[in-house]
Amino acid sequence: MDRESPLPLWAQLLDDLRSRISAGEFLERFPTDKEMIEQYNVSRQTVREAVRRLELDGIVIRHRGRGTVLTNARFEQHLGTLYSLFRELEMKGHRQWSRVLTQEVIDDEELAERFELVDRKFFLLERVRFADDLEVAIDSIKIPLAFALPLVNVNFEHTSLYDELERLCNITPTRGEERIAPVLLNAQEASLLGVEPPCAALSLSRTTFTNDLLLESRMTKIRGDRYCFVSTFANSQTPGPNSVSAEITTFEI
């Protein structure tokens, strides 16, 4: 910080933070006030004014008691492991919650025929997923009612679907398949995710089984600027840093 500059210290700090954000810093975590005070040797008032300006410009969101995050923060998820978006985000200090759009029992003859099910009744759960106040994804989930009847009245605002399946139904996924593809959001989807159409996103089509029985059919649309998938490769014959193959196993969002 140049204390002989005509620019006030908060403006100098603001410029430096903008430069670091543009360079791709702070995607995982924005520094706390205390960290910036120590790093830049400035007062708390200086830090708060710089962060306030970032917030006014829509670059960050400041949460009382939980710190500051970038509005375009991107969350990473490693493929090839058992993962839960609910747990992963909360482990990184983000509050994961959902706004439920639909929670009801429906008939789906096409899905029942595809998986050779006699009963065509399904539990349908549609929701918008958030990390803190950031929209991350839209879920549309169908589970055979024979498995999901206890879920019909569950409050899904702040809980994991698979946790509730295990707790209430004594059911866990044993295998599954997920296909990821780029898509353009329609006007309704873009509105739910807080973006202007047309906007690119990632489409995740998932089928999950418990033993050999269909457990879940899910379609998820994820904002491409909020989420990315990371694949770690390893040689199947000689494990090490070189990468030649990867395997996707069971998953949860």
C-alpha cells in the first residue's frame, strides 16, 4: 500500500482485490477481514469499505457471521469417488440449502416401462440448489414410490436426499451412471438460476440403482460458471502420477 499516494487506502485495496479476483484468486475462499488487515497492514474500516464497494458492484456477497464469497464462485467436484454436493459444500464452509419447487406423487408410464416396473407411481422432487445465497443447480428427481413413500412429507430445504433414503427407508445406492453434457438453459431455467438466457450449463443425467432395482432417475442442470468437475487419472497397471484411465462410481448431488 502506498501511503504517499493521493488515492485513499480503501481505493488502493479495492484495486488490488479486483486484480486478484480477475487473475482467478479467491475461487475457493475469500480472505477474512482479519487476514486482509494483517496482509495489507490497514485498518478494519479500510477493509470493510473496500469489500463494501465490491459488494455494491455485485462481485461479492457478505454474510454476517459466515464471511464473504464471490458471486461467481466456482465449486469443484472430483469424479470417480462417492460424493455428496450437500456434504462437500458444507465441509468447505458453505451453507447448502434448497428451494423446493415440486414435491408430489406422479404417474410416469414411460419411465416405468423403460425399467420394466409394474407400478408406474413415482415420488417427484424438483428443487433449486444453493450454496450460501448462490444458485448452483436445478434438480428433477424421480424415485419409485415403493421406495420413496416415507419421503413425501420430508422437508428437503436443508438435508441430503440419500441421507433421508437411508434414514427413513433403509435404502442406499449400490451403483449408478451419470452422463454430463453441455446445454443451453431455457428462459424458465435461467430465471431459477439467476442468469440471463441464453446461458450455458452442464446437464447431468443420472440413473441410480440399489442392487439391480431402479432407485433414482435424475436430471440436473448446473450453472457452468459455478461448478466444475475434476477427474484424477491413474495408470491401471502402474499406479502413479501418469493418467490413462478414470472410473465414475456412485454419487450424490
